[in-house]
Amino acid sequence: MEFLDPLALARWQFGLTTLYHYLFVPLTLGMGLVVAIFQSAWVRTADVKWLQLTRLFGKIFLINFAMGVVTGIVQEFQFGMNWSAYSRFVGDVFGAPLAFEGLLAFFFEATFIGLWIFGWDRLKPKLHLATIWMAWIGAVMSAYFILAANSFMQNPVGYRMAEDGGRAELTDIVAVLTNPVVLATFPHTLFSAFMFAAAVVIAIAAWHLARARNQETMRPALRFGMWMMLASFAGVALSGDQLGLQMVATQPMKMAAAEALYTSACGADASFSLFSIGTPDGTSEIWSLRVPYLLAFLSTHTLDGCVEGITNLNAEYTQNWPLFADQLGGELPFAPVIWVTYWSFRWMMGFGAVAALISLVGLWLTRKKATRAVPQWAWRVAIWSAPLPLLGSLVGWVFTEMGRQPWIVFGLMLTEDGVSPSVPGWNVLISLVAFTLIYAVLAVVEFGLILKTAKKGPEPIPEPGDGDGSSSSAHTQTTVY
């Protein structure tokens, strides 16, 4: 790789900015739901602890939402900056769901978030509660349209090629929005976001409980977070199973690469390695812990099913797309980077499973019948485990995007053909360095604000007659935003 290779630099920039932007997406999706549930509990029960939790996690939600909007705008600019050839080729299709997402993000979500922020002492409790639910629904719908656009890259549907063959034209927006891949990806993404939000709630509650602070408020928050974690992990597992079936149907090379399976296998031979020691590309295996039949079951839902291997699929792809094969060259031109897909697939599952296990143990340690205090090491584990679901999501996206290579749109366009032809490498390098430095500063600011808010904890609710000019209603005394 040349130091100023525009393709390599553009890929690094898009990958880094995408992963950075995704730091905020799952917390926005998950924390919006958490805040809506806490506020619903307060409106229903009038218990002040739920109001305090609503205000605390509402602040975290708003800090994170603001940063996500900023980084999301930069993310979309890159299509015109570094990937203009891709934008021209697929913009007619790809732009439609992105346009829907933009309308939702800048009008629907922003409107209801504004009403929620400024409506505490202006709207009736149930009407004000509806605004946070609508804001969360808007965020979920926005995520759906983004995933629909990405799913077109994984499984192109609802299009036709122009007469000159130079671009894809949208023919069926319904097909794009009901792509089988997005129908499986959407719930998987949502449940993984809920896991991260639950982990943040658990970590904040554990930090306060470890110091015997705000126990009446933080104990229910802790238990809620742990139950949410387990329920969400179950959702991730079930939706991930369906997503795996769609992956086999639309991109069988990705499943083969996830196991570094070079030769097709069936039944017991189609095993799944939980852990392996060998060369990074999987060509030489020294030792492996394997589960017989598991890869066959994950791929076909039958124990005697067959899974196509990388070598076999490469021969098939070469026959189907000979011009692309000649352009790529090499022994296995259609295979992704195997060690990346192999290990990202396992880290994705491992991070989520460990987070769920920690919550399961935590529920046992904090049960009502527990006769001894929770040990300090357990609180520390709960606090430091907060990033696990996020790391699982990040490596999951690495697997999703790297496993699609060398395609930028599967079967239609190679990644190397999508880069802007007239942008020199030094130009991309400057923007890469600039974005990385700016995002590093923003990350420090984001983390600092959230950490400060989390450590401060829930604020006391002013009582009537405190001299602050607020109404006697508890609902009207929360104009803290």
C-alpha cells in the first residue's frame, strides 16, 4: 500500500469516522427508550425517584444526541468528498432512504426533542411524556432508513441499470425499504443499542451504590438495567440468528470468511470454532476448540446442512463476474480479509455474552434475600463492563462491512471503483488527520460531560414554597434543561 494511496486513505477515513459516529448512535437509541420508560413510570406512579432518574439520564441522552448529530452530518459529506464515483453510480437508490432519514432527524426528532426540553412546565404530564416517546420513535425510524440504505449495499434490490450501464436507477422504493437484510439487521441493531444503554445505566448506578449514595434511586435503576441487559441480549441472539440466515442467502462468502472455511463442508464437518490458534488467515490451524454441526445449524437451521467454502465460492464468483475477477487479480480475488472477519465475528458475540453474564450475576448478588453486602470488586466489574456492548456493536460493524469486500455494492460495484477519481491522496490525508484530531477533542468533551453528569447523580426535586418561583406541581419544577 502506497502511503498516499487515495483508495486506502479514503477507506481508513470512512471507517474511522463511521465507527466514531457509531459511538453515539446506540446510546441515543437505547437511552431514549430508557428515559421514556422512566418518565412513564413517574407519570403512572408519581414516585419521585422515577422523576429523578428521568432527569439524570435525560441529560445524558441530550449530550449524546447533540454529538451524534454533529458527527452524522460529517459522515454523509464523505460520499461527495471521497466517494463521488460511488455516489454517481448508486445515488438514485442510496439517496432516497438517506433523504427520509434527513427529514426525520432534522424535523421530526428535533421538533419533539425541543418540545420535551422546553415543555416541562408548559405541557401537561401525559402530553409531555408523549414528546419523549415520539422523539425516540423518530430516532428509531431514522435508524431504519440508514440501515435500509446500507442493506442495499449488502443485497441490491429495487433497482435497474441505466441503458448506458453507468448507474443504478431506483424502480421500487418499497423493495428497498423491505429488503430482507434490513428486516433482519434492524432488530439486531436496536437490541444491541438497548444493551449498551442498559450497561450505562448499570455502571452509573453501580458507581453510586458502591459509595452508598442515592440508594433509594440507584438500586431500582441498577435492577432495571440488568433486566434490560438480559432481555436485550436475548433479542440480539434471536435477531442475529435470522441475520445469519440472510447473510448465507445473500452473501455466502461472508459466512465462509467468518469461519475461515476454505472448502465446503456439511454436517459434523461444518463445525464452528470458538477459538483457534494458527496463522491469521486461517490457512494453518495448530489448535482449535470446535463445536460439531454448529456452523451447519447457524447457516441452514439443520444439523446436516452444507456450507460453501471460500475457494468454492470464489470459483463461482469468478464465473459469474469474470471482468471483476480480472480487475481484482490474485488467487482468491473475491475473498475478504479472513483474519478480520474471523476474529471480529467472535469478538462481536463474546463482548455481548460477557455483558449479559455480568448482569445475570449482578441480579443474583443484589436480590432482596441476599444476606451480605455486595463486594466492592463486583461494583468495579459492573462499572468497567459498560463499554462491552458498544465494543460488540463496533466489531460487529467491522465484520459487516469488511466481510462484504471487495464490493462496495455487492455484485454491482467494487470498492476500488467507488473512490473519487480526481481527489489526490494528500488531500484525503489532510482531511483524515483533521477529522481524527477534531473527533479526539470531541470525544474528550463528550466523555467529560457524561462523566460529570453521571457522578453528580440525581438532583433533589424542589419542594413547593422554596422561593424559586416554581409551581407547586412536581411536574413543573423540572425546568433544568
